[in-house]
Amino acid sequence: MNAQLHLFDALAWRLTQGLPGLRMGAHAGRIRGAGESFADIAPLLAHPDPRRLDLRRSITDPLGVLHVRRFQTRTDLRLHVALDASASLGAVAHADRAGLARLLAAGFAQAARRARDPFSLTVCAGDRVLHDQPPTRRSLAADLLDLPLAPAGRGTAALEAMAHDLPQERILVVLISDFELSPDELAALLAALRPRPVLSVWLRDSGFDAPSPRLGLAELCDPETGRRRTVLTTPRWAARQAQLLRDRQAALRRILAEHGLSPIEITDSIDVAELAASLSEAPL
Amino acid sequence: MTAARAILPALAAGLALVAAAGPGIEGRRELRDVLIVVDITRSMNVRDMDGASRLDAARDVLTRWIASQPCGARVGLGFFTERRSLTLIEPVEICTDYATLAGTLAGLDWRMAWEGDSMISKGLNHALNRARGLDAALIFVTDGQEAPPLPYSGPDGWREDSPGGVVLGAGGDQPAPIPKFDDLGRETGFYGPTDVQHAPARIGAPPTDAADRPGFHPRNNPYGEADLEGSEHLSAMRAEYLTRLAGERGMGFARLSAGPAALQATLAAHAPARRVATHRSLSPVFGALALAVLLAALLATPLHARKETP
Amino acid sequence: MIGFAWPPALFALPLLLLPLVIRWLRASAVPRLDLRAVEGRAVGPLLVALAMLAPAALILGLAQPYLRGGSTAYRGIGTNLVLLIDRSSSMDDTFAGRSPQGGDESKAAAARRILLDFIARRPDDRIGIAAFSTAPMLVLPMTESRTAIAAAVAALAEPGLSQTDVGRGLTLAMGMAHEASASDSRAVVLVSDGAAVIAPEVQTALRNLAARRQVNIYWLYLRTKGAKGIFEVPEPGQADTPHLRPERHLHIFLQSLGLPYHAFEADSPGAVEDAVTEIGRMESRPILTRRPVPRRDLAWACHLLASLCCAALAAARWLERRYAPRRPAPLLVPA
């Protein structure tokens, strides 16, 4: 797995708005100055940098005011991975979602390192924080692959608490979750994260989307609440389950859309190329 | 493991079904049919069985003995007085008719006696004949006090086939006074030395030692004067005499005071048993197996699968 | 009432709590059941109940429960009947007054046979038997048990005893009838071939008994050939004293008791049968009696129930499946 981490080098993210900040990085800064991409032209008096004098503009200026070209500064962006490791993440059918989450965290760490961005990580299990990594520029990816991840707890209390402690600016929050949440819970979580740019990664297990229609008895156990139900499984029951799930997923997507988010859905396993493609298209 | 989880409960169901069907093995059980004959003569009223009269003690021990017998055994009831026994109930199965037997036994009373005499060897022979006719062994409860005393020729013998059984000796070893009742059944004291006969009637052959007795005269008084005084007004259990009577008749002797267990042991040694086939159910065995298999089936679910939590 | 043949097995009953802790089916984790609206709430408790019921039934079966036998009260048609039988030695003669020879039937044997028939025809009677010769004898306390009654009647086959003291016998029989029941009808049937003088104090006792409670009295007089009848009034001039005509005077005495009283004179087995049938017809009244209930084994039912439960549990295991099969895909889509 370690060898495959380089696949994640391709991940890149670009925010639509410039960022305030002085540290050199790979992202468009709000401050005008030296850089590679042209921003605008300003009077020399306002921006006394005669090295970037725009001769053509200065000559054609009817008032003879000297103008300098201003460039976008490049600044860095903290990448914060928020991992929702509530107990539901441990339910396995067709996907090892805990493993997926761990690999994704490591992949984003790898990508952040490549982009020379600081990386931080919070693993929340219900109302407990399992793991808290302060921002660092060290290479964490390999360590994260071995991160002990025991999904536990229920709800999003720790995630919301974490959101309050995060800085408001120069941060991109990657929310990795199975989104086994009710629409209300999701809305509350997203409201807590606002106004930070959020990249939502939805880990899906196709096995739970549609139970098999064979007749039988299934003892179901909710890993979060420990609640049990023994159900008689029939084709009708299976169809109703699938329909209910589709409705709920549609509701969740609507909530995300209301917050200007379009989730990156990862079903069963990660296709890095596709991930990179959807990442570049994600509205941030 | 998965196969076992489905097969074990099915196996338990099968075993329980077999248990419900009630399989069994043939067993043998020894039963002894018995005719109980109780002496109800007046000496049985002596209260020397821990304060209770001999008759009451006999009733108590016999009731407990009947209750201890296995179902299927048959018990009949009679009593003895004068020179014969009278059967009240022919042997009946004790589990069905225990209440009746206990009621009749409780109704045994000295007032039933149609005569005051107590000729035990004759009565015993009569009862043995009766028991043999009923195909039962005999339990004969008596204190061994012959009244009037045995003739000089001694007790009656026994020369026939004996059905076996037990002579159950009632009473203590110390001579005790015999209560006396009037016509209406009220106790009026005890028999005195002058109320009873102390020697056999002067009929039949005279005793061999008659010549040594006072007043002996070969023609005018061939019996001598030996019957003027004695202790026949007091009564003790004549264990030696009863043992002899029992031995001659292929019966055992037990003391009433030793209780139902001793009676049962003696009876087992001296009465032939009727062997009956019994059905010993194997249901409990199959039921226990089914329970064990069911518990195994319950525990067959692996621990991690009982509560799947990551 | 339920009893147990082997109660120690009941100590294993706590085992039936195990299914509350150990589930019968293996669980599969499904996130957010509350959002999935899974139905079928009743199946789970049903399985737990089955898994508890099966060992419970097996343990009960091991304890071998049974319904205690006993008796149950019911209303029948009959009476509380006390048979008072003459055991004097004259009963062993025939109606002709001779010792039975060849095919002859003695009075006792005829009475025994006819009474056994009579008892067999009347299943609801409670019957007690008393006998008398010189002394009264309680043979059989009041009972419903037909086997005991038959055994006691059969024992009457033994040769009889000496004399006849009918008075004390009547006292005993009437006492038994008194104790038999407080509300239902009571009857004493005296079967004898003779009578004797009743002593004055016994007469008083009988009159006291008769005044206390009503008892129907029947006298079945087995008249030997040549004996004087009970209804015959002696011709004038002939002696008419209790000592010479005890039967007639017993009849007069019984009539004087003020109780319902019927006398039958029978001089042949056929006449005895007719008389007994007539008594049976008159003594058919509602009676609260008891019927024996045999002990009934219940273990087979427990085992059958356990078998059904186990079969259902086996079927549940056979139907067992996961919500979705556990087949995790590789983390990365192979390139």
C-alpha cells in the first residue's frame, strides 16, 4: 500500500477565492506582489516596485502616471482532514470503509506534502476525538497508513466541536464520512463548518444500498446504538429497503447542495484517477 | 461450524421427539402380594409400645409399610381372633385402593372379635391356608399370648405347603397388664390374676411332669394342681414362641417395634416374589441429551458473531 | 395439581435465561437501523421466546411432571349405600336349609353374586360394607373404589361365623351411613337370613340414631325353607314373643323407627334379584359423589413442545442470512 501512495500525488485542489497570507505556497493569494500570474496594474505610488514597471501602460498614460504590473502572490493552504469514524464506519458489506478512510487520509497527507501545504487531521468517533494531528509539513502519509482506527461512538458531536476550533481562513476541510446521518444531523454539521471551504468525501458501501431479496431471517445490529432487529427478509422488504435508502441519499445530496457542496462519492473502492478528476471539478 | 449450527438444533428436535414418543426398556420388578392378618384379641390392647397400644402401633407400622410398597403390589386385610382369621378385603392393588386399605386398617378394633379366645397356632394355620388360597404371603401380627394357655400337647403343627410370610411380634418384653373393658367399650381397669385361666383346660394327655405336681393322684387328679396361679393376666411378647411357630411354617419373625423397614426385609427373605415386567422409560435420557445438544447449538454461534461490533 | 417425579431437575431452570444473553442468530452490523425503518419487530422476541421455551420444556420434561391423580366430585344418580351382611354360619346353607351340594348355591353365594351385579350396574353409588355375627365388623369404609368394593364382597365368600347380633350391626351400619354424607340420600341394606333379639340398650341407641338423621332402611330377608316369614302374623293362641319370632319382631321394631323402611322376603335367588332391582329403583337419587382421576403423565407434552421449539429454531438457523454478504472489495481499484 505504501508503494501506491504516490498515486495520490496527482490530487490537487484550487480555491476560487484568493487567500490572505504571507507564507509562500501553491495557492492563489489575495495579496498582490511578486508571482507568476498577472493580476492587475497599479500606480507606482501605490505599489512602489519599479522592477515591474509596465512601460507600455506608462507611456500611453495621458497623465504620465507610472504604472507597475502587479502579480498574484502564491500562498499556502492548510489541508485539514476531518474523519468521521463513528461506529457505523466499521460495518462491512462490500467495502472496508474504515480502510478506505485511512487510505484517503494518508493520500491527502501525501498530496498536501506534494503541494507543500500544511496538513492536519482529526479523527472523531462520536463525541470523542480519537486522533488529533496539529498542522505539520512533515510527511505523515506512511504513518497514517498504520493509524489505528477503531470506529466507535455515535453522532457528530466531536466533529462539530472540532469545527469551532478550526481557523476560519486559509483552510480547506476535507470531510471524510460515510454520511450515515439523518439530513438534520448533516445540516447541523455543515452549518458548523461554514464558512470554510469544505470538500466532502462520501464513503459508500454498495452492499448496504440494496439487501438481497432472498427469503430469510436476518439479525441486524446497529453498531452505533447496539440496537437489534430480527427481520424476515423478503423481496418486497428488500425493495422497500432499497427505495428508502435511495430517498435518504437524495435528501442528503440536497442538503449538501444547499451548502454549495457536491460530494465526491467513493463506492466500495478508490479509483484515484477519478478522484483526482472530481477533485479538480469540485466547487471550492 | 456453520453446518453444526443448523444441524444441532434439528438433532435436538429429533431427540426431544423421541423422548416424547416415550421409548423404554423392559425391566423386572419384584412384587409381593400379602394378606395382612391382625390379632385383635384383648392382649393386643396392652399399652406397651411407647405408650400406644399394640393394636395402634400395628396399625401405624402397617399403614406406613403399605405406603412404602411399589404400585402393583396387592394387599388384603383380615383379622384374627378365637381360632380362625376372617378376611375383610381380598388383596387389592395398593396404589388404587390405598385409602380404602388405610380406612379398613384404622377400623380394626378389638370389639370386632366374636370370641375372647386367642388360639394363635390355630389362627395362624387358618390364616396361612387363607393366604395360600388367595395366592399371597401372610403377615400375621400378634403378641403370641395364647388364651387359654396351650394344651399340654403343645401348639398345632403345620404339614402343608406354606405361602411364606412374616410373623410380626407386637408388644414389649416386660409383662404388662391387660386393660379390661365393659360391654359398652369403657375401660374398667386391668385383668387380675383371678380373671384368667393360667393353665390349659384339663382335657387331653396330662403333662409329663404331672407326677411332681402338688396334689397329683394317678386316678383322681392326673394333672396335679398347677393351674391355680400364674401370670397369664400379664402379657409380654412371646418372641421365642413366635419364632418357633414362624420357623415351622417357613415364615420369618420380625418385631413390630423395628418398624416397616425390618418388616420389608424379613418379608423379602421369607416370601416368594411375583416378578412383573415393568416399562422403564428412556424419555429422561433422550430429554437430557436433547437439552445438552440444544445448549451446544446455542453456544455454537461464534462469540464474535453474536454481537458484531467493529 | 401438578407434581414432579424428579424435582431436582428444576434446579437447571436458570439455564433458560441464557438465550437472553446469547442470541440465537448471528448478528450482522447494519448502520443506522433507525433510519432504515426495518420492520419485523415481532420476529426477534419470538426467537428469544422459542430459545427460552425449548430448554424450559426440556428441563420440565426431565422433572417428569404429572397431574396428580385423585378424585373429582360430580353429580351422579345413586345413593350412599351401606351393605350390612349377615356372616352367621347359617348363610352358608342353601335356601332349602341344607349344606350346598353339587350345583346348589348357598344363600351367601347367591347374595354375593347378586350384590356384585347390583354394584356393577350402579357406578355412582358410594358403598360401605359392614358385617355382623356375634360382633359387628367394619369391613369397608364408604368408598367409590369399585375394585375395593369387589374385593370386600369377594372376601365374604369365607365361611361364616357363629351367631347373629343384628342390633349392633345395625348400629354400626347406620353410623356409617350417617357419616357418609350430610346432604345426599343414605340407605342401609340389611341382608340376613335370620334375626335375633335386640337388647334394650341397643334399641335405644338405634332409636337415637334414627331420630338424628334420615336413613332409608331395606331388609332383604333370605327366608330358608321352613322358617317363619316376617309378614306372617301368628294365629291367635300361638306364642308371639321376640325370642320365638325374632324376624317378625325385628320387622316391627324397624317399622317403629319412623324411617323409610322396606322389607323384602326372598326364598330363592330369583326373588333376591327382584328385590335388589326394586331397591335399586328406589335408591336412584341425585348424589354428589367422586370419581377417581388417574395420575396423568405430562412429560411427553413437554418433550413434544420442546421438539417443536427446537424444530422452529433449526428452521431459523436454516433461514439465517446477513443483511448483505460480507465481501469487502479491494481498497484501490486496480489500475
